Amino acid sequence: MAKVTAGRDELGTFAPKFAQLNDDVLFGEVWTRENELSARDRSIVTVVSLMASGVLDSSLQFHIQNAKNHGVTAQEMAEILTHAAFYAGWPKAWAAFRMAKEVYAD
């Protein structure tokens, strides 16, 4: 995984500690623990977690794209979102499907 600088790029001067934790700890340490859980599996967990918690904005779209980049196919994403819909909520699934459809249209 490439070094993430989104936190510093977006919030570095306003919230430097948050930016550092985002870039260095979350993406630099947690996401790189491939021996414990693959980036592909982390992507799936993250997409479902965001959807379930109602984070239906660019964060979810970023992580759907990240899942695609880590090898989750369109068919798998459709199955993941369908399964999660029963636990997370039907309207949330609709929103996630709209984003996934855009991401996988490429």
C-alpha cells in the first residue's frame, strides 16, 4: 500500500495530530498488518462498517474503490452489500449500491 498523506493534505495545518494518526497509525500501521488480515479483507470489513454506521459519503466511496483495488470483484461487492443490507438497513444498502455501481462502472 502506498504511503497515505490524505490526513496531512486535508487537515495537516488544522488538526495535525489527527492527520498524523490517520496517515501513520490507521493507514501506516493498521492497514499494513497483512499477516493478520489481508488488505482485501480489511477493505470488506471497512465497507460494511461504514455502511452499517451510516457513513454514506465520500469515505464509503473511497473504501469501495479501495476494495476494488484490492481485488474485490463487482459480483462479490454486490453479494457483500446484499448480505449486509439485512443487518445494516435497506436504505443504507441502496446508498452503498449506488456508489458501488459507479465505482465498478469503470
